[in-house]
Amino acid sequence: MIGKGDRQHRAMGEGSGQGNSHGVGCVAGKAKSSWSAMSHLPQRFHDWFAARGWSPRDHQLAVLDHAAKGDSVLLVSPTGGGKTLAGFLPSLVELAQGAKRSGIHTLYVSPLKALAVDIARNLEAPVAEMGLPVSVETRTGDTPYAKRKRQREQPPDILITTPEQVSLLVADPGAAHMLRDLRCLILDELHSIVISKRGVLLSLALTRVATHAPQARRIGLSATVADPDALRAWLVPAGTTPAPLVLGQPGAPPSIRILKSVERVPWSGHSALYAIPEIYAEIKAARMTLVFVNTRSQAEMVFQSLWEANDDHLPIALHHGSLDVGQRRKVEAAMARGTLRAVVCTSTLDLGIDWGDVDLVIHVGAPKGSSRLLQRIGRSNHRLDAPSEALLVPSNRFEVLECEAARQAAKANAQDTQYPSVLKLDVLAQHILGRACAGPFAADALFAEVTGAWTYRNLSREDFDKCLDYVATGGYALRAYERYAKLKRQADGLLRLSHPRLAQSYRLNVGTIVEEEMLKVRLAHVKKRLGKRVVMGGRVLGELEEWFLSQLAVGDTFLFSGEVLRFEGLDEFGALATRTTSREPMIPSYAGGKFPLSTYLAERVREMLANPKVWVTLPPQVRDWLSLQRWKSVVPKANQMLVETFPRADKHYLVAYPFEGRLAHQSLGMLLTRRLERKGAQPLGFVASEYALVIWAVRDLSLLIGNGRLDLAALFDEDMLGDDLEAWLAESNLMKRTFRNAAIIGGLIERRQPGLEKTGRQMTVNTDLIYDVLRTHQPDHILLRAGWDDAADGLVDVHRLGAFLKRIRGQIVHRALDTVSPLAVPVLLEIGRESIYGEAHDALLAEAAGELVDEAMWLV
Amino acid sequence: MPFSPKPQANSSTRPCGLSRTHKIGLGGLEFLPDLSGALYAPDFKALLVADLHLEKGSSLARRGVHLPPYDTRESLRQLRAVIAAVKPERLIFLGDSFHDGEARQRIDAGDLSELRALTGDFPTIWIAGNHDPEPPEDIGGGIMGEVALGPVTLRHEPRALGDGELEIAGHLHPAASVAQRGHRIRCRCFVADTRRLIMPAFGSYTGALGISSAAFAGLFGDYHVWMLGARAIHRFPAGKVR
């Protein structure tokens, strides 16, 4: 194994080519290599490995072995396993043998654009040192036109690129020429890409690659996943044998602690500010710490609090997706140089390049999923032999349970199950237009090709034809646009693009990532001129969501980029803000945790709750809280769902504890209030947390349940996912949002038009208006279906809700209480939390919270 | 799961209903705002409608943006609903009724006959707008540059007003927003002071422009807005909205 501090020789491409390691390499040590595979490794490679005191790992040789037979293969290996080299090794070996060929030999696809340059640089070392006749080039959205043009004429042996670029490549009329001698496709970070629409689009592009280069094998590289079989099937054409699985060597189990704070752990909220002194002490004791949080607003808050506690002037930085790219690069460079002591960051540092020698990962707030926690912990101590160090800081009492559940799951290396995304009609529409850009095609042949993707294996011909019709003329029952069709039928029956402008527009709009509408935030100077304040724009600090900025009035303060800023207004370039001396910002009110609690962790939390024997492992305050719950109400068994009803002030409350995540609870709340309304309970409102749901009403809910007028089993019956759901969704803003995404991905609305870069704001017609009109006049339109599918999948969590309702059938435990129970306090505190401004409300809330807690903790 | 939300009976994408509580006064006349964005002048039994933008969908379709081709149908349906509720005796369109000069050629036969039925049922005036400087002549009704309604002039684009001049115009597609409990709510609106009233756009694909944008600068003194909510019209003084 590598010697300590020998960073130069760290294996390249753990996971994703973590790359400030300076060479492609492998880890030295005792290799137990199979001879058959060794025989595929030429002497030149052996010598190169040996010269560095390294030898290839088993899984690298196993991949080589499969490749030599021309087989596709899935390599699943933890971070730090030398995965990327395993992917490239077969190609380097083949290219070293120098068979006469032309065109691209190997296409490497990674979801992270920033990695491309890094990977290419890391490949250069072995290529140069072994004197291999191999050319390596990158191609991303930033690659200049001249270079692309040259790549078309003189393709490199190895092209390193992103999924969107593969779509563009196959939409090029010269694709057949460039890909004719392709031997290998390497798909990195496969676990992360298959769960998104990017993966769906990539799977379609792969069907085109397969048509041009049926001989090309595929190598999938993935972090550890719960269900590798889905990836094995995804990787190869539908109906063929799933790709064989090669497993990397597992790393040392991580060492995970949970902060045992001397402070009171709050009842609710997500800020974890109570623990700042303790977090600061940990940072001081470590060499380099990554502080992960779940949202950008949390990052801003934690950063600011740390800065105030920073009596030793430690170099601490902030890194999140809204910050200006230049600023982020600076932070990354400082990390790589080792000049920082801590970085507060969001998921922007989840994947990718290993920027520095991190020896501690602190996770503020619950990690929401076991896989995410493992991924983040993997950022520390990037070596297989040494355990990663991590500290979890729960931000409220339920999160203590969740952190404990996550700790146990991570210890067992248990992964959350995430399913590949399949059969997206809007993505298919984009692919069809791309196919037309490459040249005339036959509908039958394209259908056969598309259903060759595992993701579209169940696509019906009817839906395919509808998509095709949609691409051509919009797919409307009123055939108004035949003369403006994008696809025209030629005399030979093939379909072709009606105008070259459409290909140009396709190239500008390719991809499935629909950004929130963002506005740049610039630091402004205020000058007095003739007694008037004149605001002048300055340097860009970053970007914020337009909806957030539109909430602000001039003079409002907010936390951004680690500073308290005063909003000065909008101009044609975006928002203007000035620095302020105010220390009490109005904080961006993003929803608490951005990620939903994974089903797997939820199950563990329920089990822990149900088993008082394990409570001894919990901090005393939490233990007391649960014990009191047992006294005052009941602690549900793992398979049960507890429902409590109680009066408070002049209202009546119902609290349910499904533990299915905020998203599912929100949907459940919408549906339950509709039903309660029909039952005459007169519900007034509801609030959902990650763990529970509270509904308040005018009528006495305990009484209604007690006298049988309200049947809980009927209230929670699965049939709510039928008409109720459909009726609610059709009117909700959620549908409008998913419809907008589908309209953009499906090409109804162009994000960018040739010659003028349009922003979302200037889009031709507001998609809400289109949604309304379409819903009234053609409710079965394909884009409405696409929007519906996405809403059901992503925003509403219909599948999870369905599984939940099935699980609790006959398992509802009801308690009618006189007052609020301890378990109910956190979710009740969420009421009204969605819009807190300034200090006055905070004081009110604190006051209200105090009352509530007292009430819940009374023993009799 | 197939997506087939049946629109409720009588549902329309933009609700209609004459306000019982709000009246907008101008030059001693009273005007009643309708939830749909139309305006009723009871003294003249006239229904005023601004910025229909018929055939905006097909106009964009020529450039390959295939928006649902139902916007004209939807706008006319809305119009029929307002007429049925308000029961006016005449119709006045304040310009930009047609999205472009070729709208007449692209309009669907069914929609065209509906349009002709309207002008047959009611005396109609089409005021010319910048999108339709020459509205089609073969659909019935008269074409004018401006219309005087007592002391008030109806025209498409607002103009600099002389002493004692009053106008009702369209063209600007006004919208306003208010902040409440941390949420900013934005709706189309009527804007008026004592001399001028600007109507919201009626057409189903028409966007809207915030009243704090430069286009509105200098048009109003101390004004109010009447915001078109989902179920009711809400009136706010200028200071409350942007």
C-alpha cells in the first residue's frame, strides 16, 4: 500500500479520477493477480508499474481480462480503488499494440465537466512515460469550435467528454465516420448518472453509438450501490446478458462519531448553531476539515457563525453552487495547496476531484441517506488502508436518531436503493430531433434502435409515434402546424429535418438539466449625486434564484457569499447589493433539507424508536424525550404508524408519524386535508417535516374519531392516490413546474435561440399559460403526460406514498391526548417557520416554543 | 398512470365575473372591472377588451415553436363567458386584437366563424393597435383609431394627456405584485389614476409587464391597481405594490 504522505503516487481516479495526484498509477503491494489476466498486460506495462514499485490490482486485471474478450463489464468499487485506471487500462494496452485503425478508439464519459481536463492530464503521464502512441483530448461545452472541427477531421484515440457531448456527437452527420472504429466506451460515475434524466438521454445516445460501432464494449464504473444488477442491465443493450460484475477491494470501514454536545439539542430547525463552538474546536484539532451541510442557506449560516467564533483567525472558506465560479476555483486551489483549515460546503464537493489532504469530515445536519454519507465521508483520508474520520452534528432531536441510524448503516456499508430513471417522453422527443439532425431516418428503424436501450425497453410503438408526431408538428389533435413541421417526409419515406436552423437550435438546447431561473448578484457601490443615492454595479458575487430575489424589497438584508448584504434593487444584468454592517440578516428561507430522508434510513429510525433497549446509546436529553413520549402517549412499533389528536388553544390537532420524508408528507398533507374537508372536519392547514405531519382543524378531531364519524383507516386508505391525487395535482403548482421542465427538455420552448441568448425570463410564452390552455383543450397531450410522470416520481413521491399506505394498512395506532406529546413538539414548531423575518419573529417563536415544551413535558 | 384530468364543468383557464365591490371612476363615469380582465361600461352597455393577440400561437409556430394551437379558441371562449355573464350590448376591442398582419389567414375556420358570430350578435369596434394597424375587414364590426366614450377616449397606446383629457388604453399588459407573509403574489391588473386607466391583456398567451417597469414611468400620478386574483379582484394603493 502507499506510504504515508506519498501523495505523488496515489492511485489515479478513485471514483472519478480524483486528481491532484500527479500520475496515473496503481497501488503498490502484494498483488494476487490471476495469470490469465496478467498475460493480457504487456511487458511495457509491467515494467512501468514495477518502476514505480506498484503492481496492478485484482479488479483492474479482471476488467482487462473481460475487455480482452470484448465483453462489457461493470466495475463496482469504493472510493479510493483506482477505478478510473481500471477503465482506461484495456484501452491503453490495446492502443499500445498499435493496430492500424482510425477514428476514436475510446470514449470516456463523466458527468463532471470539471473532471475532463484533470483526467486527460493524469493520462498524459503513463502515455508519455511508456512512450505510447496514444492521443488524448477533451471535449466539453467549453471546447472552442476550431478544436471541435479538428476533432471531427482528425479524431483523437481517446476522447474525454460529458453525456451531453455524446448526444451532440451522434447528432453530427459525421458521427458514423468518427465512431466507425470505436472499441470502448467508459462510463464513469454510472451510479449517479443513471438516476437522472441525463442518464436517460445518455442511454439513448448509446443506442446510436451501438448502431455505428456495434463492436464497442462498455465499461461502467460505479461507487458501491445497493442493487448492481440494475446497472449491469442498464449498461448493455436490452435483451442481452447483463454485463458481468467486477468488485473492487473494500476499504477500511470509516470511523464515525456523533457529536455529544454539552449544549441543548434543539427541538426543531436545521441550523445546528448550538454546536458551533464544538465544531470550531474540532476544526482546530484537525489539519484540514470539510464541513458538509445540506443547503446553501445552511452553508451561509454555518460559515458566518464559524467566522464569528474564529478567534484564532483560521483560514476557513465557503463553497457552494451559487457562488461565482472564479471564487469557487480559488477556494479549490487553496485547498489543493493545503493553505485552508476548513471549507464549509454543500453537495458541490460531493463528487469529483480530491482537492486536498482532508483528515476530517464534519456533517452538519442529518445526511438523509446512507449512500450520501458514505460518499461524503470518502472525501476524507482518500486511501483505502486508513479509515476515514467523520463527525455527525445533528441539528435537532429527530436528527440525533437519524444520525445514529446513518452511522450504523455506514458502518455496515449499507447503501440506499436508488432506481435508474426510465422512459422519459420529453427526453425521447429531444433524442428524436437529434436523430434527425444526423440525417434522414426511417421511423421503424429508430423505434427498433430506441427500444434497444434498457431504459426504453418497454416503450410502446404508440407512444413512440406520439413522440415523433410531437417533434414534427407539436402533436396536437387540431392539425394546425403541418405546414410548419420540423420533420418532413421525403419521397423515399424517410423523415428529414425541414430546416438547417433546427439543427443549430438543437445544438444550443441539448441536455436535460433545467436550471432554476438564476440572476447574478453583483456587489454595488452607492454614490451620492445631487443628494440622490446612485447605485453602481461592481463585481459578480454569484447567482441566486430569481424567485428568492423577487421576494426582497430594497433595504432587506440577506446572507450571501459569507457576507450580510443589503438588497439595492434589480437592473438589466441582475441584482445589486451592497455590504452592510448589519449582523442580523434576513436569511434565505430555503426549505430545511433539500434531500428527502431515504427509505432505508427511515426504516432504521423507526426501528430504533421502537426499541427502548437501544436508547441507551443516545444522548441523555434525547433519551428523556423518548421516555416521556412513552409515558404521555406511546412509542409506535416499527411497523406501526402513530396518530395523535389533541386540542391546543382553540384548535384541534392531528399529528401522524409516517417517517417518509418531507416530500411524501407534503403530498400526504394535501390529500388528507382534502379528505378531512369532505368529512366536515374543517381543516385549516398543515405542515410537514421529515418525520411527521401535523394538520389542524376547527372541529374536535379526537371526538370525530372517537364516535366513529371519522375512520382513520378510511382516511389513510390507498384510494387517495387515485382521483384525489389527480385532481389535486392537476391544479397544483407542482405540475406547472414539471410541465415547464418537460416543455424545455422536449423542445417546445427553446432555452436559447441561435444568435440570441435568451434567458428563461424572456421565453416566448409563459409555460403556465401553455399548461392551462393545453389542459383545457388537449388533456392527453404527451407533454402533460411527461410532466405528470415527473411530478409523480420526483416531486410528489407517489411511489413512496403508495408503499407507505400499503405498509400501514391495519397498523394505525391512535391516541387521543389532552395536550401535545413530546414527539409532536418538533413538527408543531415548524408551523409558521416557513416565513421568518428578522428578530421579532424569532423572539415570538422562541417564546411560543418555550410554552409548548413546558406543556409537553408535564408528566400529568 | 395516464394523465387525464378532466377540466371541471365551466372551468376556464382565466375565471370571469364582474366585480360587485369595485368600481373604477373616470371623468364621472363608472367602469366595472371583470375578473377576466375585461371592463364593463354600464352607461354605454359596452364591454371593453384589450390585447387579445389572436393567433399568437400560430405566429410563433412559423418559427418552429409549436405552442398548442388553441389560444384563439380559448380567448374566444373566455370572451363568450364574459359576455354571457355581463350581457353587454356592444363590444369594443382596444387594439392588438390580432397578433400580426397574417393572423386572419392562419385563423382556423371554426374560430373564424365564432368571431363572425360575435360581431353579428353585437355591434363591434376594433381599435387599431401596433400589432394590428389594419385589423381584418371581413370579420364584421368597424375599425377605428380611437373611440370617444363620453369624456373618455379609448385608444390602444397611452398618450401624453392635455388638460382635462381622459383615456382608457391597453398595450402595456400591466401586472402588479404584493408581498404577504413572505410570498410575493403577482397578477395581471387594471391601473388607474383620475385621468387614465390601463387595462390588462385579455389574450390567453399574453404575458404581463410589472407596473414598476420603465414603460409605466410618468403615466400615472397617485394611482391604484385592481389585481385579478383567482376568485376576486383586489384593490391596492400604489405604495403597496410593485
